[in-house]
Amino acid sequence: MKYSNLKRIIPLTLLASAATLVVAAPAPVTDLNATSNSTSSAPASSASIERLERLIKSRNQIQLQLQQQLDGLSEELSEMRGMVERNSYELDQMLERQRQLYIEIDTLRTAKPVTVTTPAEATDSSSGAYSADTNENEAYQNAVDLILKKKDYAGATKAFQDFVAAYPDSVYSSNAHYWLGQLYFAQKNDIEAAKSFAKVVSYADSNKRADALLKLGELAKRNNNKAAAQKYYQKVISEYPDSTTAKTADNQLKSL
């Protein structure tokens, strides 16, 4: 009997112990702080990403503005370079015209200096006469002085234009037109130069007629009119065969 009761007691004791263990097992613990931190980190990460995106966008805008400014500066620099090159070319052209003008004037001065100080000396060798009009003599003298003494070629051009207009029948007409032709020639105003030299050629007795024909040949050559150049050079050679001008024309003819 006792043995039977013992057999019942042992299982009951084991069951009781198991129940005690189940009751005594600790309940799972939840970390509230960890949950709270996890929840709050999500908005913080989103804010950081948005801030980073704003910084990147701002940087891109600044880079774009800088590139636009650089492009504008580059364009302005190109325009300035073009202006400098254009001004340099125009200056070179002006200096070349000035150099040619000096050569022409020096040639004239060496060939036949003109000094008119009194009416008796104010003669045109083509007619052996001088003007009785003091104002006429003075106007011609002033125009010549602008070239030979003052080197004022623009002023001389205007003075000779006024002279031939005011005194169309002057004894100095052929010389005045020749001076004008030389001034226009040096300035590369070929149309007006040709008109002036043609006017000189119309004076059959002018001592500048041979030189005017030579200049007409040079103008034709400069404008690639070979036939006209040949005609003028040959005319100089045939009409003034023993002159220095004829020798020059012959050399020019050979160079065509």
C-alpha cells in the first residue's frame, strides 16, 4: 500500500515541480528605449537626406552660374581680341598709307622743289608766267607749304581742292591738279587720283604731263588693268623718249 502511494506521489511531485518552473520562468522583456530610438531615427535620417539633397542642388546651381559667367567672359574676351586685331590691321593700313604719302611727297620735293615767296617767283614753268592776282599766288603758296613745310596732307588736299575750284583757269592749274593727284594716289583714292592726273594730261604744255601719264599707268597696274597700264607707259615712251620718266615707264612696262 505504501509503495503504491509512493508511486502516485512521485509523479505528482514531478508535475508540481514542472508547474513551478513554468510559473517561475521570466516573461520576455521589451526594451522601450530601443523602440523609441528606432522610431525617432527614421525621421532624423529623412531630414539628413533632404538636407544633403538641398546642398547638392545648391552646389549644382552655383556651378551652373559660374559656368555661365565663364562663358560670358570667354565671349567678351573673344570680342575684345577681335577688336584688337581689327584695330591693329587698320593701324597698319594707316601707317602704310602714311609711308606711301611720305615717299610720294619726298619724290616731288626732290624732283622739283616749289617755293613761291613773291609774285615774280610764283611761276608755272609750263607757261613761264605768274598770276597777277596776289590772293591766287598766296592760296597756291599756302597749299604747297602745307605739304612741304607743315606735312599737313589732309589740309593740303583741302587747300588744293579749294584752289582749283576758286581758280579754274590759273597758271598753276596743271601743277595744282598734279599735287592733288599725288595726294590722292598716296591715300589710295584711285578714282580721284586718276581724275586729277587726267586733268594734268589735258594740259599739252604742262611739264608734269609725262609724270601724270606715268601715274595713270601705275594706277592701272595697281588695279590689275594691264592693257591700260601698257597704253600709258608706251605713251610716255613715245612722247617723251629721252626723259627720265620714259626710262621709268620702260621698266614698268617690262615688269607687267
